[in-house]
Amino acid sequence: MAADCHRGHPTPGRSAQPGFFCHGSSDSSDHPRYPALLGIDIFNSGWGVVIGVVAALCAAGVTVWMYSRITPEGSPTTLSRDSLIGKEGQVIADVDATTIKGKVRIGTTDWSAHSNGALIPKGKTVRVVDSEGVHIVVEEV
């Protein structure tokens, strides 16, 4: 059976056992216990660890450098409800004070909204005065 493992033909079911690929055959005492998937055990010595850390740092440095070359200049544009305070938009679904079923379009983005007073019909211009949870509070301009 051990001979079959060395020829790459393990006993049926053995490859499903934990540690089979990492430890090789447990039937042979002369078989080295190198990780079969990595090929070499470089981390068995102090120099192997140093070489591994240096290689990882070099790979990280190259990755950061490459991403810095392909990233567009300038900061990304961000948008939150709080940054909308003071902006104006158009009502696209009636906005009232009791529900958040109303919709307001500010720029190209639609926001759930409610008013701080009376009903504001579709088509009116509004200004954002506050944000609450996942929606904005508007008033008619």
C-alpha cells in the first residue's frame, strides 16, 4: 500500500483523510513530511522565515505602487444625507409630514423624504433642511 502512495495512486478513500496532502504517507518512515502542495519547506529555518517575510513585503510594495499608478487623481466623490442639507431638488412623488413615501430628486439621485409641515405636491421645488435615519426632511422653496 505504501508503494501505491509513492507512485501517486493512494488507497481509495485515503485522500479524504485530514492531513493526507500535507503529511504524505503515514505508512512509510523514510518518506519526508514536506507539504505536498507547496513543494519545499522553506520555513523550517530562520533564513526561510526571513526570506518569506522579505518576499511578502516586496510583493505588498509592488502591489501598492501598481494601484497608485492606475488610481485616478483626486479624492472620490462621496454623498451622504448630511451633505445634502441646503441643496434643492424636485418633488417626484407627493411629500407629506406623516410618512416617508414622498420622493425628491436631487441631482440624479432619488431620496425618500417627508416634509416639516404641509403636503408638498409633485413638481414643486424643495430644499433639504435635515436628515433622519434613512430619509431626508424637506421644505418647499
